[in-house]
Amino acid sequence: MNKNNIGIKQLISLTEEDMEKVNSLIIQKTMSNTEMIPKISQYLISSGGKRLRPMLTIASSRLCNCDNEHYITLAASVEFMHTATLLHDDVVDDSRMRRGKISARMLWGNEASVLVGDYLLGEAFKMMVNARSLDALEVLSNAAAIIAEGEVMQLVYSNQLLLTKEQYFKIIDHKTAKLFSAAAEIGAIISNAPKEYAEQLRDFGEFLGIAFQLTDDALDYSSDSSDIGKDLGDDFYEGKITYPIIVAIEKAEAEERTKWEKLMQKKQRDENDFQFARNMLVTSGAIKETLIEAEKYAHKAIKCLDCFHDNDIKKAMIDGAHFSYNRDI
Amino acid sequence: MNKNNIGIKQLISLTEEDMEKVNSLIIQKTMSNTEMIPKISQYLISSGGKRLRPMLTIASSRLCNCDNEHYITLAASVEFMHTATLLHDDVVDDSRMRRGKISARMLWGNEASVLVGDYLLGEAFKMMVNARSLDALEVLSNAAAIIAEGEVMQLVYSNQLLLTKEQYFKIIDHKTAKLFSAAAEIGAIISNAPKEYAEQLRDFGEFLGIAFQLTDDALDYSSDSSDIGKDLGDDFYEGKITYPIIVAIEKAEAEERTKWEKLMQKKQRDENDFQFARNMLVTSGAIKETLIEAEKYAHKAIKCLDCFHDNDIKKAMIDGAHFSYNRDI
């Protein structure tokens, strides 16, 4: 597969000016006299995430010819929601690293990560209110509850080896795709676009989110980039049952299945375990199958854009969908 | 001081019918197919809190002759916000007990407590959106951020013995009084009451919240009730510098001050330490002074009701303000 990381360049370029406004707003809204709040927030926010979610809100608003500036505020609120989730996630997963840096909780403790996450969530809602759209607020508050529900599901299933594909998709739909979906939908809502457009963009975001998550799952075992934004094997070391493992176990004979069980039930997994798992996933074709599944979802996403006229932003969104599965970062 | 716990009876009785609606809504909104969510939420919600905050929203709405049912939804959302805060608080404070029961985090773990707290916060915002008032949403989202900011402040100051009264009031104003204040203010907002009424009720809630917190601080050392809702000495064992200790240290000679320093800097404090501290707080008059301060704030709260006509609900709110400092539960 041709790793075409320039696929997202056009989207970045077209949203650049707006993203600068979003970034200023983000910095401004993390300010607080309680020094620890801007310190932790900015540490994480400036740690080089791709900022796909706010970019999606901007792209969606532009596609719907938005004639007000509220989409900037909503885009920033989406990034705040995402950052709050990351802070809490790292506490729940005991993560030592995030985006290639030491995680906030390792530097400032779990307590501060929980509370600063809460603060960012509060600020996210304040920004949403500033955008004065009850419909956008409905979509985003719904997303907030569903994301948390997905995280709880993941926790409940965390020590269960035989996660079905159905359970897996339910989790990622909640914990990842929902925010992509909301990010895209509110762009249409704040532009006062027809309901059908909002629905299509909602689905575009959802399918795109699933494609991204599937690819992330594959990259955890297969990336050769140092810039993946997390460490190779993060999911594996945390004992997370992701799509490639589900596929590999499905294909496995009894003996190999036992190996997987032993591997994932170990209290701690080491570098040798990782290389072994990685090898099994590659040779069984599970990585490839995961990326093919991601590509399917990307195509479903692209199909949702059919109702929109062809233009630069639509083309960049289509490229972005191809990028979702065709990347090594 | 006459411990007149019947002081809140009238308020409970006048809001009883509405509180039943709030309670049904709460149960309904904790439902989720992810079993752990209703389990943890209902464990905490049904553990016998006084539900003062939703009661305040109801009282406030009734005082402003609210002619719609949205105040029920807002009252439930306030209780959800509060419950989310308690779940996260217990994680941050490593609390073993809450309201006289084993804390949720001891039963289901820190991870689940963080995530279910997030879920309840999301659901709280969904309910607020259902009430369709951007002004109420503004007040409540602002409160959410400020509460978290107060918690971060408290964390930052947590190992600092010489907390000033100013710092103390700043913390409790953020982490406790703000939600009381928002709970009261939104009652006026959702009733479309004049702005002045909303402002007076906002201040009423704020002063009342401070009075409650000061009294809670005192009761941690002086309650003789088994029904205080938390264990005697909780704050002390957690090493929390509360108002009575600040007063005692302020009054102390050098020798006694050193004793306090040693006591609060210990890694763990035992029953003997607690009896010693309690004795110092009672004999120095620090407990009494704390309750006098609480009473002052209760009177400030009552003053805010001057602009309203005398009626049953106003009288019950005044009684509630007296209850804030005059109770042993």
C-alpha cells in the first residue's frame, strides 16, 4: 500500500487560517490564575496532535458556506472535549506516554489530570454556549455522554479476551467515532444548512472516525514512523484487544489461540512478547485485513459527500478520508 | 447552640412533590445498557445525600412563580453535576468512605469512578439542553468550570499548612458555593424572572453554600450524630486544612503552632491525633468561631430575599438558611 501522507496536506492548507483562530482561542481559554491549569492543558494541547476534530468542524462549516464565526468557537470546544478525554484516558489506562511524550499524569499526578480534564470539559461547554446554538449543544452534550459510555464499556471488557467484532465496533463507535461525527455535524448546524446535509456530515464523521481508529489499531503494530503520536505497541502493552487481535484470534487454530490467551492475560508484556504478537498479526494477514476494513469505512464516508457540490473543500475532505487508512502517522 | 434540625422540614415538605419528579428523572437518566453506569450512579445517588442543590432550584423557581416544568429537569441536572463531582473528588482524595458508606471507588475502582463521573456530567448537560435555556446553560457551564478550578486550587494548596482565610474562602467559593449559587440562579432564569431577582437568588445561593461548607468543616470535628453523611474526622484524616484549623493556628502560640505543623504534615494521622486536634479546636474556640462565621453568611443569604414577597416558600428558604449553621447532620 502506498503510504501517501501528503493526503491531508490540502485539508490542512485550506483550514490553516481558521485553525490559527482556533489555536488562539484554545490558548486563551486555558488561561486561569490557577497556574496548574494552563500548564497541564497547554502541555497536552501543544504536544502535536493532528487536530483532526476541529479541522473537521471547520471543513464541514466551509462546505455548508457558513456565514458566521461561531464555527471557530465550536471547533475549539471540540478540541477541548477531546483533550479532556485524553487526560482521563491516561489515568484510566495507567499510560506512561502520550503522543510520544511523558503523559501529564506521570508529571503532575492522576489527581491533577482528572481535575484539569474536568475543567476543560467545563470550558468546552462554556464555549459551546457562546456559540448560541441549542442544536449544536444537543449534539455535543450527547457526544460527551456517549464517549464516556464507550470508555466504561471498554473498561468492562478490558480483561475479556474474546471480544467480538460487534462489541469492538460498539466501543469504537462510542469512544472515537461519536466525536468525529459530532464535530462534522455541528459544522452544518451552525451554518444553518438543510437537515439532510447535517445528517450526511454526521455520518461522514462517524465512518471517518471508525476508519481512523481501525488504522490506529493497525499502526500500533505496524508503523515504522517515529511520529505516530504514540509509541509502537502502546495498545499491546496495555493489554487492549483491538481489531487486528480479534481478526487473528478468529483465524487461529486452537494452539495459536491458547498462545494469544496466555499473552494477553499476562500481568505485564515485554518487548519479546510484542515482537511475537506483531509477527503473528502480520503473517496471519490480520493487519492487512484491518486496513482493508478501514478503507471500506473511508469509502462509506466519502459516499456521504455525494449531496454536496464539487469544490476544493469537498475534494480535501475526500483526500482526508483516503488519508485515514493510507498513512503511517 | 440549639441544634434545630427540624429547620429544613418545611422546605422538604414544600418541595416534596417536585423532588419526587426530580428523583424519577434521575433514575431514568442513569439508565444505560452498560450496567456499570446505573449501578455506580444509583449507589451514590441513593446513598442519602440531602439533595439540597436540586431543592434550591425548585424553591427558587417556586419563589419566582415558574410556569413551566423545565425547572425539574434543571434540578436533576444540578444533582448530576454534584454527583459527578463527588465521584471524582473521592478519587482525588483517596477517600474510603462517602456518606457513611464505602466509596464507589473502593467497590468499583478509580477508573470506573472517573468514567462514570464523566458520563453523569455529559448527561447533566444533555438535561440542561432539554430545558432549552441558553441563559441557564451559561450559568451551569460556568459553574462546571469554576468547580473544577476550585478543586485544582485545593489540590495545589493541599500540602500547605499556612492556608490563609482568603485562600480558604476562594477555594470553597469555587468548589462548593458556586453550585449552590447556580442552582438558585437558574430557578429564577427558567421562570423568566426579572434580572434583579436572578442576581439576588444567585447571591443567596452563594452565601448559603459558604455557610453550609463552614458548618460542614466544624461538624467534621464536633458532630455527635451518626448521620452526618460522612465520618467524623474525614477532613482531618485526609490532611485537609479547613476553617477551624486556620482559626486555631491563627490564635496559637509558637509551641502550639509547631504541634499543628507536625500533626498535619504526618503521613498518616490516627485516632489519638484526631482526639488531640479536636480538643485543641474546641478549647481554642475555633469550632465556635467557625459556626459564628457560618451564621454571618446565612444572614447575608437571608438579606438577599428581601426583594421577594413573604410567603411559605420564602419562609422555608429563610429557615433553610438558619438550618445551614444550626444542625448536627
